[in-house]
Amino acid sequence: MKKDIFLIILLMGFIITNRVSSSTFQQYEYLDKGIAPDVSPFSQKNIDYNNNGKDELVIDHAFSILFYEYDGNNGFNLIDSIPLDTNYPFISILGIGDLDVDGLKDVVLWKTASKRLWVYEQSTIMSFFDTEVWASDTIYNCLYYTAVTNKLKGDGVDRIYGAGIPWLSTPTKGYGWYYFTCTGDNQYEILNTFGEDDWIQSAMDIGDIDGEGLTDVVITSPENYLYFYESEDLTDTNFIKQDSLTEGGYGSGALLILPDIDRDGTKEIMKYQINYLDISGYVSYGYLIYEDTSGTGAYDTIWRRDFNSVTDYIYVYGGDIDYGDIDGDSMNELVICGGRHIEVWKSTGDNQFERMWEWTDPTYYTIQSHIKCHDFNKNGIDEIIFSGCGESAGEECTRIFECDTTREPSAPEMLTAEANDGAIVEKGVDYDDYIRIEFEGLTNEPNINKSNIDSILRLSGGHSYLANGKYLDTCRWEIEEAKSVLYIELTQIQASPTVAVDDTIYPDGVTIRSFEYPVYAVVKPIVITGSFGPTGVQDGREPCIGDSTCTVPTIQSQYIIWNTNTQGTLTVYDISGREVIREESKTTGEHKTDIRYLKNGIYFIKLKTENQSITEKQIIIK
């Protein structure tokens, strides 16, 4: 059986709070298209290409590029696509911008088989990318990283840039970085290259890290160096290599310059890396944040997170990093994913972070995953676009999550689930056995009963808590040592329930965690331990007739004799489970219930007091 293992690493100098905070997330959109296999990872762009005030979500789909637009209650609708090119079947999108400054948007594509970059342009400011206007003369032996930015110089012009100078790089090694210059209408050429001797990897970012007003370029290396370049001035074409940073681990798979995520006045650099691959199917993902804490240009690690995620195909894996205002408080949060697992982290102070939310996809359609944070529905809260693929075509999806600030937060963890044998000692489940489930952090106690228990606390193997598929004694909540405890009291009317020790409970997110997808799984299922008996401690007990402290009901001369210390309820059921007698008492002492009018047969007598619930099986013959 596959499991996800999450390893928490606490390093000196920074603080990770692993307690999940009380934010509520829900999935409000599911698309059956995602980042398909054999597509480069530069995906999930957003742009308002048709100038209608609505940003489009753009997703690579191996053979085509899909454009979705948010339409209120109708969700995300597919509005257009760049179709299959039969000559070069695998394509991916690298960036969007007005590259030749003619007022029309351009989209940069990578057609794998052609080994070239391609540009498609709008014919009008309202039209789709319907015209192929350029293909690079330069042949790429391997595409390491290519994107579009307007941050390279101070003029705000969109430019194509990338890591891995095409004529120096091979499929096994990439060198240096470059950018294209627009030399005319829809004409582009690489005129500037840098770091020709630097062995680079497929991750880089551009921004002003140190606040000096100059452009900084950061590139990763397989040897785990981070190379720093800085422009001489905002209008110059020259970039000077500043330094390199080394950190234990591996080369990076993604890199971001963060906008001072912990609000201490200094921007950070974040990277994602693969720590190791395990042939058994586990992939270890690592996430690190660096900051110049001393102001001297020396970058320290201020945060690190590592976890494992399961893949069902060892050659398909991947993760991503992004940031955005996920909870609508005007401050940015971190979003990380690795394979099927996704987490949101919030800064709680200088170099301090608390996990807001985590989730693991129960399918294997996101073992290679990517994320994008953007406010598509314009409500002030960035959605999380979680897109990915599995081993083969068709195993892909995109899930869109949003923090729901209107719902009462509830994010408990199930700590234990234990089967217990009651007073009646019989093998297996009998009339007073129960399951005790202990929760931590439950703020709202869900209403759980026989109408919903099998869906809220789904059991493995198709098992049920209900006798004969419809009978349950009761569910009740207790507060024990600051923990919420749910007691599921079972019954055995007509047939025993099929719940068993070693069953796994999969909680429904709607009721238990205030999280709407999926209804059949959350991050941490739990296995039922303990035993339904027999324990033997109550075997062969004697009736306690005349003992006012005894609460076990007995039959004398066609009366049921029962005792209560404070209050209690006596209920009698026939063999079909129909209630035939019900008496309540709110006084202390001995009580007599008349059963002279009952017919011959098998009956079940249940006595429920403040402290216990006892069920006895009786054969009445007159």
C-alpha cells in the first residue's frame, strides 16, 4: 500500500511552525486537462489577451495550448486553443508579451521536435494568437529555461530571455544565459550572452533583490550554486557577475525572487529542489529560502521544508513554488508543491513561518505538478492553480483552490481511533461495543449519525458502522483533556455491523476539516486499533437484584428492574429493532418497568445512564 511520508526538518536559525492554522480551503473548480507528460514545465500563464478585463488561465496540454477564462458562476470555460501542429506535435508555452512593441500581444512557444522557438501574434488587439510571425534561426540542442520578462531593463519592454546559451549547451550540460533583442517588426536575435563558463540548470529569475535600483539575475546550477548577475545601469546591456551561493543539497528545479515574504525589509530568494529519488516510489522534495540577513551580500538559509511524496512511476515527478495573497489579508503567502502534495505557508514574523494548509491528491494525476497563484475571479484572494500529470496521456488534471474566509475554520487531526469491548462479552461486535476517536484542534463538533456516518467517516473495504445496513446506537461528543472525542456506539440489530479492527477511516473533508474536496479523503486517514472483545473481565457476572448501586437491568416477575444514580433511560427493542418500550427517569434509585403485555420472543433491553450504556439480550417466555 502506498503512503505519503512527510519529513519535517528544523534547522538552527529559523523557525518552522508545523501546526496547521485555521484557514479553510475549498476546491471550486476541477478541469480534466493538465500539464501533460513530455511537456516542458513552463506552464500556467495568465494574461488578458483579448482586453475584456478577464485574465485567461493558459495550460499546456502536450499537443495544444488551452486558454480558459473565468465566467462567474459558470467557472472556467475553455475559450480558445493553439491547436496541434502535425509537423511538431509536442508544444508548450514559454511566455506572453508585446515583444516588438506594436500594441499586439505575442505568445512564445517551444515546439519540441523543431528545436526552435516560435512566436504567434494577434492580428488585432481583440483577436486570438492567430498568426505565426517568427521562428528562431537558432537551433536548441536542449531547452533549459526560456521565458518573457519586462524587468530586464528600466524601459518596461517585454523580452525573451533564458538560461542555457543554445550554441554552447548540450542535453547533458547547459552554459550561461542570454536575452533576445528585437531587431525589427517580428524579428528577434540573441545579441547578448553572459556567463559562458557557468554550468547552469533550468531555473532563473530576474528582479531587484538588494534594492539598489539595478536589475539582478539569479541562475541555478546542478552543483547547487546560485549565480548572481547585476546590471551596470538600467539602460546598459551589460551585466556583471557578482557572486555565487552554495548550499548543501542538490540543484534547483525552480527559482523565485520573493517580495520580502516575512516583511523584514529584505527580499528573499526561494528555490525548490529534488533531494533524492527512492526506487520504492518515494520522491523527496526540498524548499529553501535565502536572505541577506547581515546586509553584506552573504545569504543565509532562513527557512527549509522537506517532505516525501509517492509516485506510481519513478520516471515522472516534479514540483513547483509560487507566492500570492492566498487569504486576502494583503500579505503574500508561500505555496509549494511536490508531486501530489501541496502546502501553503504564512510568515508570522521575521524568519518565522506557519503552515496554513496542506493536501495530498488521492489520485496519481499530479505526480508531476505545477502551481500558479492568481486572482482570476477578482475578489481580492489569489486562487491556487494546482495542475499536473501522471504517467501517460489522459492522466492529468487541474484543481483550483481558494481560501474561503467566510466559513468557520476547522482543521483538526485525528489522533487515535480505538475499538472497545463493552459490558456484554461476545466475540466480534455486539450491542454495547463502541469506537473512540480522538481529535485535536476541532473547533466545531460535526453532527454525525446513522444517516451520514458511513460517508463522513468512510471505512476501507466498503465496511459500515451500521447493523443490518441501517442501525446505529448513537454518536456523542465529549471533551477530554482539551481534546474532542467522538464515541460511536454500535448495535447488533438483525446483523452485526461490518466495521472491524485494522479498518482505515477516511474522514470527509466537508464535515471534519471544512474542506470541500474530496469528500472521501483528507491528508491523514487513521487505522482502527484496539479490540471488540471478548475481554473476559465481565464474563459470568451475577444479577445484582436489590443492589441500588447496580445499573445492570434485570427481570423479576415480569418487570424490568433497573437503577439510576442520577438519571437514565430504559428502552426495549423487539427482534426487528422496533422500539416497544421507552421510560425515562430523573431520580435516583430503583425503578420497575412493566413488561407483562409483551408477547413471547427475543428482546433487547438498553439502559443508558449519565455514565454508561448497557444492552442486554433477553428471551421472554410467559
